[in-house]
Amino acid sequence: MTSEMTAPRSPARAPRPGTEAPNMAKEDECLLFQRTLELAGRRWSGAILYAGVAGARRFVEYRRYVRGISDRLLTQRLRELERQGFITREVVPTMPVQIRYTPTSAGAELVAALQPLGTWGRKHHDVLDAEPT
């Protein structure tokens, strides 16, 4: 393709002061944003992290906080979140053995970052409860 056949490029806009990410291309920022949304938006993951920040530690407590999730899926999500570094798993050597799951600082920070979505949801619960057409 020759340069004559390509569309003219518009001049790049200068970013607003204070919005530039040091050493990160805008495409990289977009990709990281998308990956964050996919992680937080994965079914049940956000609710599980929220439950942990709210005080759930044992499996039954997570199940009580996160209504509607199956035991199998809760186990799967807890393992994924542990593998990703958002939850720590601790084995307590009692009789019977207890397993405790606690959000890491990264998990707690993600929940804090998602709090505005929760606020929006409380404000617009009527929209969330509406049946899709």
C-alpha cells in the first residue's frame, strides 16, 4: 500500500496534565483496564472478594454471604483468586482442620476500587432489578 492510499492521520492530542501514565502506552493502559474489568466482572469473583473484606473467613461464611453460588463454583473461584494473589488460604491445625480465606492487600484494594460501583448500584437498584427487554 502506498502512502497516497492511506487515510490521513489526525494530529495526536496532548494528554490533559496529570493524566499521563509514566512509561506506559495508552494501548497498555487500555489492556490493563480491560483485564481488571474481566477479573472483577467474572461471575461471583467480586462478591467473594467483597465477602472477604466484609469479614467472611471460612467456606461456610463465604457461602452465606454469596447467596446462590454452588459449593463447587465457590471452591473453584476461591482457588482462582488465591492463585491470582487476591486471597490467601490458611490451614489451621485444629480438630477438625479449619481452612481460612483472607483477602490480600491487592484483593482489599480491588474491592475499595469497586466501591463506587456498589454505590451506583444502590442508587439505581431499580435499573438493576428491571427485566431486560
